[in-house]
Amino acid sequence: MSGARVLPYGEWPSPVSADHLVRGAAGISEVIADPRHPWLLWWAESRPDEAGRTAVMRCDLRGGDPEEFTPPDADVRTRVHEYGGGAWWPHDGSLYYADSADQRLRRIDGPDQQPRLLTGEPPEPAAWRYADGRVTPDGRWSVCVQELHDLSSGAEPTNRLAAVACDGSQRVVALWSDADFVMTPRVSPDGSKLAWISWDHPDMPWDATRLHVHEFDEARLGAELLVVGGGGDRSLCEPGWAETGGAGSRLMVCSDHEDWWGLYEVCLDSGSLLPAVTGDFDVATPPWVFGMQRWAAFPTAVAAVAGMASGDKILLNGRALDLPDSSISSLVAARDSDTGSDRQETAVVAYAGAGYRHEVEVVVLRVDRDGAVGREALRPSRPLDFDAGLLTEPEAITFVTGPAGDETAHALYYSPANPACAAPPGDLPPLLVTAHGGPTAAARRQLQLGIIYWTSRGIAVADVDYRGSTGYGRSYRRSLEGAWGVSDVQDCLAAARFLADRGDVDPDRLMIRGGSAGGFTVLSALAFHDTFAAGASRYGIADLEALAADTHKFESRYLDRLVGPYPQAAELYRARSPIHHIDGFDAPMIVLQGDQDEIVPPSQSEMIVKALKAKGVPVAYLLFEGEQHGFRKADNIVAAQQAELAFFGRVLGFTPADASVDLEISGL
């Protein structure tokens, strides 16, 4: 490479600093068109450089610039299910939202106005929580999920459907609570019907759910019209009503009863599902959070996301649109005029999309009757002044795995890339294997500066979609059942060995990192195997028994499928828990944790750190104040990234070009 500096892998100077992960960054999500005025487009922005707060933005597609609608001190976030999502919804130009400070529901009618409290003060702070709502067509009621906590007793919270009065009277009417969980209440356009999803322990919403449809009037449920599901053989999610022109509407829902989450129209007379957009791809994604929808319907067209191993595609009436976006998290039908949707010459679709050359942005597509596509970045991603040679696309790899070598798993492989640097002849790069969280999640098919941070320094990255990951159908997603801590670990090991055997990476400098469930995979890989030379665990699980006994309601029975029912399978829990296998740990480790994490409490990290120190294994521990499950504050995100790089460099013998950070490593 002409003009490139020859330096060892891991020591390449990089223009991508840890500050770039947060400076000017915005996590854009939940794009929604106003039901009464579909030319008003709304979206949420989480901002690391504003202490991680989330603001809601609005833009008039008929003309005008985006504006922040919520007050500057608002942090729009709900703690329903602890993971949240669906913390806001618009109607008739007004915004309804839950604030992180007290979880109470508010209404604000303009960006310069004061919000009005819609729900009363709970008996204990943040004990009454709200999410995933929609306003009735007459504007009188907001139907949403309500989660009630009795913090003093420690009893399991109650999840139910509720109707909240929109007039500020703080009246809340309980609608339905005949299941352990509810989500996605959706009122029909004429206000006469209500559809929602429910499920019960021990299922998760990607395992088995039910679709309910009832008559609805004046904040009262009427007769039951339909229940679909309930046999445990399908996950139904993302229900919604689509206008058919005139006064008609149809109910749509995603279902994975044919292995992939396809989009179906629901026959209200029989409950049968009629295929609308189906194939070997997932339209829906696992509902870890509320407020996600990846389909949009018009009177004469249907648009949906087709999630594939190669990346997301938008299908419009079955035709794949040629777009630079490979990851789409939200999709909605909109308008750019106040004419009736059945008279529009152009289909207008809006979404939150990212590609391998740009971060997430709010996109508006206009597709005319001839099929011509116009793409506008309504809220562009921040400008990144990096050489294009740094922003490389990964290679999708499939490899054999399992003890008998008769299974397959998948990963995205990012080779080192920096046009200004080259390695000495014959040198091989270190490899960082990444285990995603969930474990029901997937590697993201988009530009991630958190990955480019490593590859631009000469460190290869393998982002593993181990068995149990989403994006390969229901059967692959369920293949981790009973095997968590085994199959996921095998797949991370197999990915590293595959790349080492292929000659891509140095087999003596293999690292692994992960957060939450991915952190458990890291700990298990280091406790039970000696493939990796070092590891980084972010809020990882060390003791499965402690997790089963001390976690929130949403995941309190998650391990029943992943490991086995507790306490009946207590012996298996102990056998799978890294904390009981300290003798197997020899590789150095860095552990990072938030002190307010209620999903994986700090005790999980602290018990493993204490045990490793007692054994003399090199370990570094960083506890971040004010952080919950996942780091949101800019300073903490930067510090965590820099600490991991410094740690890996010190224990594996390379010196990063960045200035070293002050990092205490016990036992080194």
C-alpha cells in the first residue's frame, strides 16, 4: 500500500476516537406519523452528549424544518418491562409521553407550551408506569399499557391495558388484565374496535403470544370478537389497523407460524391469517421494547421490511427497493400533503434507517405510480469526515459448529482497514469476537463506529449471530433452548477458530467481549474453554441462580426455556454458572457495570471480580455511577471504550497509538 505506515496490528493510529462514538451522535428510533395529520412526522432522538436524554422531534412534510417538540429538560423514557420503548405517541398535533424522572404520563400541545400531567402521583416513586399507547379517534382517551409496582412488598408488578383521560383530569380506567403481559393496544380508525397482544409466563413475546380483538366504546371493552394464537406455536406481534379507503380498515399482524415473521391480514370473521408479505425473511423483530413496527399499509399498497442475513430491504407490493439502508428499525405510512390518501399519486413511506456508509437517519421515500423512488434524509445522520476506506462492509460468514460439527452458525467478519497503515509482512491481526445481548437479538447490519474503532486500529472483529439469534427464522431462534451457555459459547469459539484456520487472524491473540447476555457468553467462554486470551464483560451474568431469583418481571421466567425451570433445574443452573467454575479462569478480564442496573444487578459483576482477584487472575473493574442496563452518558461510553482498548493492549502486548488511560489491573 503506497505511502502507508508499516506498524504492527493493534498499533495503527486511527482518526476514529472514542469521542466519535458520542459527539453529535443521536440514537433515532420510533418514527410515527400523526394519525389525524399524516404529514406530521415524529421521531425520538436519544443524545449521549446530553446525559443520554431522549427528546421527541416533529416535522411537517408539507414544508418546514424539524423541531424539538418536548421541553429541553424532558427525558422521554418509560421503564415498563425495564427496557421501555413506546414512551410517546402523537395525536392531532399533540404529543403524549412518559418522562423518565417520575414515569407519569403527560400531554403537550406545542413546542413552546407547558406539558399537562395526565396521570396521578403514585404512592411510591415511579410505581405507576405507562407505555405503547394510542389515542382514540375522538381524542378523549389514550389507551396504553400500564404497569403497577408495589415497591414496598416486592410483589410481581401487574401489567394491564388502561385508558387514560386526555383532558388532564388524571382519570385512569382499567380495561383488561387477564394475562401476565400485554402490549401494542391499537384502536381501529373508527374507534369501534381494540386489538392487542398478550402472553403469559414462562413464554417471552417471541415464543408464544395471543392476538385479541374486542369491541370498544368510550373507554369500555365490549364483546370479544377474536382471539388468535394461544397454542404456543407462534409469536404474533406488531398488530395495526390499515385504512382501505373510505371508512374501511383491515387488521394486520406479524406471525412466525411459518418459521419466519411474515405480515398477514387478519380475517375478523374466522381468525385466519391471509399472507400479505411473507418469505424467507423476518418482517418483525423480537419485541424487547415497545413501539416497534416494520410495515406500513396504504389503500392500494403494502410496504414491509424484509430482514435478511445480508441486511434489511424494503418491499413495496413485493418489489425490493434499491436503497443504501441495510438496517431499518421503524416504518410508517405518511403523506406529504393534506389530500386523501386514496387520491395521492405518490406512496410516502418514512423510516429510521442506517447503512454501512451512514448512521441512522430519518428517511422519507416517495414512490410514484411508475415505480420511481425518491429518497430524502429528513433528519440526516451526523457528518463523518472519515476516509471511505475506513468504513468497510463486513463479510457474512457461515461456519460449522457444535460438538459433532454438524450444526451451522453465522457471523459478520470485519477485517482491519485503515488506508494510512499496513502491517509487517506475515503479521496477523488480533481478533475481537463480539457476543450480542439478548440472547434473542442479532448483530446489526449497519455502520457502527464502535466496530470501526477497532478495525481502524488493526484489530479484526467477528460479530457472531450464534444459535438463538434473530434473523434466521423461528427454528434457529429456538435452537438455543436448553443450551444457553453452551451453544452460544460453542459458536463464538467456532467463529474464532474458523477465521484462525482460514489464516485471517492470529490464533494466539483472540479476544471476546459482550454485554448482558453477551457478557454471560464471555464469562462462560473463559470459565470453560481456553480459546480466548482475554475478555471484556459489560454487565454480564455470573450466577444464573442469582439472576433467576433477582431480576425483573419481564425476564423472570426467560431462563425456563434457555436453561430449564427453576428451582427444579437448580443443579444445571449451578453447572452453567461461571461463578462456580473459577478454577477454569486464567485469561485476564475487564468488567464494566452500571450501579443502577436492575436487570443485571452490580452484585453479578462484583462476585466475579472478587473471585478472580482472590485467584490472582488479572482483572480490571469499572463501576459507572448513574448508569442502568447499558451505558447512556457520553463520558461513560467514552471511558468504557478507552478502557477496553487499553486493557487488551496491556494484556496482549500491543501498544495502542492513543494516549494510554489510567487503568488499574489487579494481578497484572
